[in-house]
Amino acid sequence: MFNGANTPLLFNGSSWSTTAITGSGLTASNLIWGNLHQSRLWVGEKDSLSAYYLAVNNVSGAATEFPLGGVASKGGFIQAMGTWTRDSGAGADDVAVFVTSEGEAIVYKGTDPSSVSTWSLVGVFQIGKPIGRRCLVKAGSDLILMTQDGFVPLSGILSLDRSQASLVALSDQISKAVNDAVRSYGDIFGWQPILYPKAGMLVFNVMQSITTSHQYVFNTITGAPCRFTGMNALCFGILGDDLYFGTSEGKVVKFDDGSSDSGTYIESDALQAFSYFSSSQENKMFKLVEPIFQSDGNPNAAIDLNLDFQIKVPTGVAAASPTRSGIWGVSYWGIGIWGSANQVYRGWRGVRGKGRAASVRIRINTLTARPSWIATNFTYQKGGQL
């Protein structure tokens, strides 16, 4: 563990101790990043363009300097290092990626950096400046980087000019929100991406102040984005299959556990993409809408219709989802209702409005249910061509 101020710490599975990492010109207390690559621990000092690597399978001892000052033409310092596993598995074809503070990705391939026959430069690529020390995360066979140009996969950005970053950015759908956040809060410590496979989420922690944050979250299957609020995380980490986050108050909080937000209602607000319903030049009079949910309890959703890309202030009132079942050891036998697996909840709601395109906004408050919005049906009367 490195923080750029103290002697590095080593955890052996049960206890912590300081660990000695030495090297010519290296000050151990200045070490601020580390990465495991090809069975070697690589480390780096703050404000330095030199990386250091230890002997194979060692976590302490003498480290050898690997300077990048002659390769990084824009200067700056090494912000982070990652391993790009291009075939989804660890092996000899894994490449080392050094990301500098000035937006250069320096890529090397090979296994032994001390030998020119087994270690070579692949290239130096121009990317957006990285955001924060924890600016990259491994996702499958790729590395995802948080940059000034958005959240981009390394495999996509290296084949394009920086001006085309939006073509491959995961954050393209919410590019304005991400760009605004980077401009306003990009210098605040705490930005971090993390993959949460258990729930199929790729989470990007976005700081708003030194004590508050929100998260942009992407479905790893569909790529659909959303935003989480109310979780003022300063850092995230995986233990086993579970995701945890730490706060500026020194608390550790388990994420995605249960159906409430520490005992309070979880408030959700979702807006579908607008649709022309296969006819962009035809007015429509909308009359009914039927959202379809899969849930372990009645969502009791509030529904609002939005027309022609104008998002109005919601007027529907979301009711709290009722407790769906008895609790073993708490509820009375013969009174508590036994729970069941997820069911489909659907029903037509009356709406009124005329326009060419429409979108439904759904809001749900719940302490108990875990609903998924899976589809929407509309009833409308066609008008004339415009």
C-alpha cells in the first residue's frame, strides 16, 4: 500500500507491517502507485517519470529503475500503470500501459524489462489527460480510462485520433454531464472507476467536493447509463464478490445490500429515450401507457408523459412500495404472507398529450421491493402528416 507520504505497508493476510523497497535514487515514502505485471511488482514515485520494478514474485527488496523521460515527449509524471490483457486471460501477450499526467499512454510488451530481446516499446499514444490517480480499471480484456475526453476503453482509443474519442467513449450518451463534471470537479481527489461483476455494473465515482460525490453507472451488458446519488463515496473496493465504499468520515459502507438505503427509502427516477414510433412527421394523440415491471413487490410507480423532447416537472406522486412478505422469526404464523419469486407487474394508465415523439418518466420510492423496468406499451391515435 502506497500513499506518497509514508513508508509502504505490506499485508500478509493477517497483519500489517512496513516493507522495504530500495533503489538508486528512490525514496520509498514517495511511492504513490503500484501495479502487478508479468509476476513483477512495479511502483512509482509521485511527480516522477521513472517506474521501478522488483524481481519476479517479490514484494520488497531492491527495485530497478525504468525511466520514461525520454519517451514521454509531453513531460509530466506517471499518473498510473495498468496491464492490458488483450485476450481476456493473463499471459505472455499482456502489455504494460503507463499513463502520464499530460495524456500519453506508453505501451510496452514483453516479460523481462532488463532484456531488449524480451521487452520492447509498442508505441506512445495521445489520449485525454487522466482524471485522478485511480484513473483506470481492468474490465474483461480491456482497460477503461477516466480522461478529460470521457470514459474510454484503451482498445478503442489507441486506434483513433484524440478528436475522435467520442466515437468509442462509454460515456458518449452522457458526454455533456461528464464533461461538465470534469471541468468543475476534475481536480478533487476521489475520482475512481470500478467494475462490479456481481451486479453487471461499471461504476465511476465522480467527486463534487471533498465530502460529496455521485456515481455514473453503466450496465456492462447493454451499456445503458444511470446516475446514483446520496452515496458520498471517497473510494471503492471489492471484497470477495461484494462492493464496498469508504466515506470522508472514515466509514466503510456495503453497497447493493438489501432493499433500503440504510433504512430510508430508495428513490429512483428514470426517463426513457424519446421515440417517434416509426413516424417522425406524424402527430399522435397519446391516451394510455402501460409500463411493465419485474419485481418482488408492487412498485407503485408515478408516471409522467413527456412530449417532443421537452422534459416537464413531474406531477405524479410515487407511493411507497408495500412490504411484500412475512419475515421468518418475526412475523406471526398464519398472518404473515409468504414471499414469492419476482413477478410481472403491469397495468394501463391514462395519459393525455399530443406530439410527434414521446417518452415516459417513472419514479419509484421503496423500502422493500427491487423492481426492474423492462418494457413500455403505448396507445395513441395517429394524426395527419406535417
